[in-house]
Amino acid sequence: MQTSQKLLIYNQFNKNIFRVIRERSTVAATVCPYASQTETNEVEIARIKNETTTKYLPYTQVPGPKPLPIIGNTWRFAPIIGQFKISDIATMSFLLNQVFGRIVKVSGLMGRPDLLFVYDCDEIEKCHRNEGPTPFRPSMPSLVKYKSELRKDFFGDLPGVVGVHGEQWREFRSRVQKPVLQLSTVRRYVKPLEKVTDDFLQRCTQHLLDEKSELPNDFSNEIHKWSLECIGLVALDTRFGCLDEKLDPKSEPQQIINAAQFVLRNIAILELKAPYWRWFPSISPMWKRYVANMDYFVEICMKNISKATERLKAGSEGALDGEPSLIELVLREEKNEKLATTMALDLILVGIDTISMAVCSILYQLATRPEEQQKMYEELKRNIPDPNTPLTIQTLEKNKYTKAFIKEVLRVYSTVIGNGRTLQKDTPICGYMIPKGVQVVFPNLVVGVDDEFVSDAREFRPERWIKSPDNDTNLHKFASLPYGHGARVYWEHIYFYACKFKLIFFLQMCLGRRFADLEMQILLAKLIRNYKLEYNYAPLKYAITFMYAPDGDLKFKMTRREE
């Protein structure tokens, strides 16, 4: 359905919308009078708090869809009478911006706080800059309930980084991040991950291609297998066997894939629809399946962590050709199997579907953009003249266009449609005083294609990410945040460590970011250097499952390139 049609439907359900727009149009477009300032100390924060209220409009005046009595705005996602399916969340995000402006309040969501959508990159930057050392991201109540209530006996006081906030988050992160984020650790995985990717491409060419040289309808499931094989190697020191010639539907690897897809792809249903599972968990089929799949994850992780512990006790060589693996480094440092299991669980939970869906989107864009694919191939051919040459970090770093293509896909078709924060204090945003406790959403998918923040935003142009004297593209640094930003991601501490008499430091970032980038770059380098990818069917639309990705069969044609 086209955006204009969606807008018409939206108007039919809200007869007073355009009256509200006329009344508040100047308000909705207001830029916060403090947008250009960065408050850097307690004195300034106190000054803002004491400003006369006349400088900020009250929260009650923030524009947004009007909630109905009792059922609020939850009805908009209800079957039959609702305006949107869960898969329409991306469309809804665009519509809210079109109808209400730069700031939109969605209140009356049963069982959860108000959502405040902010479509102004300057305001988004200000929100991040003014965060404290442990900002709160809007949590996933389902995961919080599982970790802090149902399995508190296992997770205890250090339940990980996903769905965890405050001091618990900081304490856990500080204990595992050094080995996870060290470049020396990441470099050790180039060769093993290249082997996984070679096995994946061999499976594609020998077992998946049909007589037309096309991949099967369920190729996205094959990408999930590759992703799980990669993340299993990184997080658990193991090859699950996902890429075996004949993988039984009841095999452990396929069950892990199924469990990940169920957990992640039903979070939106658990969170956005009426949360009956919170009040009546024993009679909620969805909640029961969620818990069963999470229990299965913990069991798999614990089993493989125990194997790594036994290797260490036996004095065996490291899992990576004699070098210590990520898990072995954590176990040596902390000597805590539960902590290592929790870290592995978080990496797997956020890694399998996130990387898989990003790769699906990247490959679809490559297959439907032959000119860009040719540029990538020519770059790879220059940097890897012999396609059989093993990859190195240095080789991957030279592939500037390849990395820029990934960034451009994640800007225009952001796999994660939005980031967010739960405000820890009253905060001025876009001229309104927003109270503590409101969940603020920063819609990557919308601001990333807004001409105010990105030059020619609707144009797909990877070159905009390549630094050069001739590149004067306007690209707001907060217009595309596929890995998030802020103290939870980059700045909480700067860790220093000595290496070969140099002082090296790294900034905090998403724990899995470097491994995710590495896996995608290796796949593109091996695939596009050796094969041409095409898509010869009707264009696919994008939709939300847990991530934003092409909705349909990825029947790519894959043909070997002639040297």
C-alpha cells in the first residue's frame, strides 16, 4: 500500500488530525531554543531546571494521535479495527512525522509508558550529549521479566547488557568488554570466519543453486545458518554444523535458528499489543513459548561454555589455532561460567537475526543495483588480485567502497528502525518540557532519509561515506546510528592498555559491532569477488518482523565471474 493511501486511512480514523495540525503547526515545527547548546556541567543543568516555564510548552501540548478512553492508542495495533499491523511500524513512523511534525507523542499504550518520537537530528544529538554515565534505553519488558524474575536464580545480580540498565549494566560491561573490543581479539577471527564463509559459498554453489543458477525461496534461512555458524564460533568456540549438506529440521542448529527467530520476531507483539502475558503468564501461549525458547538458549550456551572451561583446566591449546578465543579470555579473567554464558547469550540473541536481516538487505540492494555492484567488484579485484588469497584485516580495510555500501544500506534501509532512551530527568526537547520516565524514540529510518540532515537523502550513493577533498556532502552524524550512540555505546569509560610499548585506547561501542562488521565485510569480499548476484523478479517491499528487511523470497541468481 502506498504512503498516500496509508495517510488517507489514517485521516479517516482521526477526523480531527488536520484540525490539530492547523492549530499546532507552528508548535510542531518549533526548534528547541537550546538545540545549539550543549550543557556540560551541573550548574547549567540546574539553570535549565530553574528556567521559567514560559520558555517551554507543557508536555500535554505535544502533538500526537488522540487516545480513546480506556483503550488509549493500543487499539491502533488491534486485529480488524486497528490501523496497523506490527509489520507496518515503519510506515507508521513515517506517517507520524508527516502528520504531526518533528515531535510526536503516542500516549495511552496499555501497560507501557508514553512514546515520544523525535525527528530532529539536532535534538537527538542534544539528548545523547546530555546523558549521564548510565543512560536507560527503553527495555524489553519480556526479556527483563525473564532475566530478573523467572531465571534470577541463574542470572543473579549480573544479568548481562541486553535489557539491563544502571549499575548492573555498567558492572557487567566493565568485566567483559576489554577482550570483546580489543582489535587483537577481533583479528584472530578473520581466518576462522573466512573458513565459515567459504563453507557457506560452497554450500550455495554445490547444493542450493537450481538449473537456472538461482538460490532457493528460503535463502534467508540459509543466511541465518551462516550467521549462526559465525556467532557460534565467536561466542561459544564451536562450529554448530549449520552448513552441513543435509541439515535435519530437528537438528540442534536449526532449533537454535528457530528459537532465535521466535524470540526476536515476537518481541514486537509482546511489547506493542495488550500485554496480557504480564498479568496472566500461565495462560499466555505466546509467553510460554517465549520462555521455553529462552531456556533452550541458556542450555545451549551453558553446555558449550562448560566445554571451554574443561579445555582451560586441561591446559589445551586455544580454540583459534593455539590462540585464546574470546570466551577463553573472559573465563581466564573472570573464572565465572555464568558470566561467560550470559555474555554469549546476549551476543547470540542480538547477533543472529540482526546480522542475518542486515545481510539480506545488503545482498538484495547489491543484486538490484548492478552499477554499484560493479564498483564493488572492481575495488575487490584491485585489492585482491588473486581470489584465493587469504583475507587479512589490512585487506578488508582497503575496501572503502564495500564498507561505504554497507553504511549506505543501513542509512536508507536501517535494519534497526529506531533507537531510544527512557528519560531520567525532565528534559527540554523541541521546545517542550518532557517529563522524566517518557520513552523517547529516535527513528533512524526516517531521519536517515530527511533532506534537512542528509544531502540528496533519497538518493542511494555510497560515495557519501568516503572521505575526500571533493566530498562536501551534508551528512548529520546523528542521522544514521545503526549501532546506537551514547554512553551505553561509546563513552562510558575510555580504557587504556599497554601493547608493545604503545598506549592504545578504545571507546565503548556496541559489544558485537566489530564482529558484525567483520562478518559482513568477509562475506561481501568473498561473494562479490567471485560471483555476480542478480534478482530478476518483481521488486520486494520492506517490512518489520523484528528487523526492517525485504519481505519476500530472495531468489538470487548467482553466477561465477570470469577472470
